[in-house]
Amino acid sequence: MAQSTGRVAGKKAFITGGAQGLGAAAGRMLAKEGAKVALADINLAGAQAVADEINAAHGAGTAFAFELDVTQEDQWIDVLEKANEAMGGLSVLVNNAGIGGDGPIESLDFGLWKKVMSVNVDSVFLGAKHALTHMRAHQPGSIINLSSIAGLIANGNSPAYNASKAAVWLLSKNIALYCALRQAGPSGAAGPHRRAERHRQCGALSGQRREQVHDRRRDQGRRRHLGDVIGFEVPPPRCGGGPGPLA
Ligand SMILES: NC(=O)c1ccc[n+]([C@@H]2O[C@H](COP(=O)([O-])OP(=O)(O)OC[C@H]3O[C@@H](n4cnc5c(N)ncnc54)[C@H](O)[C@@H]3O)[C@@H](O)[C@H]2O)c1
């Protein structure tokens, strides 16, 4: 059983790219703080290994592993349904899966361009589109999309990665605004200020936390630290927050 105490006790988080790196670190952190986690990845064996490790540490039924290619809409629909059932709900979506590996624009293969754009951007669109249906029933919720400093500053050598991560910023703002405009009930009573704040933060790290991330990039364990920051982005239940309630 997942623990009933912790900063995010009771949250149910779906994390893409959870087999390694930041996704795995976020899964470990959220589980340590009381959430149930679903780790979804094209690498099912890797996701299962992380889930097993989390269950050994925090109890059976804390973590679940699912095979998912984030570029495939039919898989998103199916796996979100299964994760929702396994965890008893869905209140957090972490769109973390992402790839780079592109090169200079003149030699970049069009197929690789499309693949990077699809894994990094289609995934955020598909995840938010289909997760919100489940998240409506478990509010307040949070959607955390992994962009990058490469979405703000071009490096001249990764056009697809630069373009895709820039797209994640504005897509996140769009999703945040969509959800904010549909707020109703007690949480929505905070009105424009709260909505503006959510819009400002919108799916990427707030300014202060971005600075923390940049400081920590120099650390050897930077992926673990970044995973912790993802966990920190999920507000505890008593704070409300997140993109809901949705009408
Ligand atoms: N590592 C960093 O310092 C850093 C900095 C800024 C942003 N990011 C972003 O954070 C995210 C995670 O980075 P990371 O370094 O942990 O990456 P990683 O390469 O270590 O892990 C990515 C995971 O995504 C999975 N994945 C790849 N394609 C997939 C697909 N089509 N469907 C499902 N899963 C797929 C991989 O199997 C892998 O488990 C990425 O979006 C990356 O762009 C990372």
C-alpha cells in the first residue's frame, strides 16, 4: 500500500519516460512523498525495474509500469485508462519523455526532425488531451511538462530540439489558460490573480525554481535534483492549485 503521509499523499501521478533519468527520479520522489505513480515508457523493462524498486521501498501498489510510445494516440488512451484504474484515479501528469540527437540544419534528416518534434511535442498535446478527462474526477490536479533551457536559448546545432522545447513552453501556457478559464467552485473563487499566477508558471518551472535547476545543473547528481524539483512542482493537497477544477 502507498503511504498515507507525505507532502503529496493521495496524489496519483502518471509519468512518461519513467524508465530512467528525470522521469525515474520524479517517480521516486513523488512516491517517497506519498503519491502513487504510474511509470510509462517505450522501455517497459526499465519502467518495471523502477516500479519494483519503488514498491520495495514504499509498499506494493505504490508504483505501476506501463508500455507507452508517447507519439501514439491510441496507446495514450489505453494506458491512461489502465493507469487510472490501477491507481484509483489520476491527478498528476508529468510529460517528461523527450529526445534530442538532432544535428545541423543543413544535414538534418527530415525523418529525425519529425521524430524529435513528435516525441517532444505531440506527447504533450496527446497527454494533456486525454489525461484531462480522468483528472476532472480527481481535482485539484497538476500537469508538468518538461521543456528545457534549449526552448529559450538556441544553440545553433539542434534545430529540432530547440524548436520542440520552445513549443512546449507555449503549449503549456495554452493548456494552463484552457484549464484556468474553466475553473469553477471554491478554487476558482481566487479569481484572476490565481489564474494569472498559474498562467505565469504554466507547466514549466517558475523563475525561482528555474534558477535552482540551473544552479544544480553543475552538480553530479543533477538528474536526481531535477527529479526532486518535479516532485516539488506538485502542490500538496491542502494548497489546492493545479489546473483544475475543470467544469
Ligand atoms: N537531463 C537534463 O539535464 C535535461 C535538461 C533539460 C530538459 N530535459 C528534458 O527532460 C526530459 C527527460 O530528460 P532525461 O535526461 O531524463 O532523458 P533520458 O534520455 O534519460 O530519458 C528519457 C526517457 O524517455 C523514454 N522515451 C523516449 N522516447 C519515448 C517514446 N516515444 N515514448 C515513451 N518514452 C520514450 C526513454 O526510453 C527514456 O526512458 C526530456 O524531455 C528532456 O528533454 C532534460
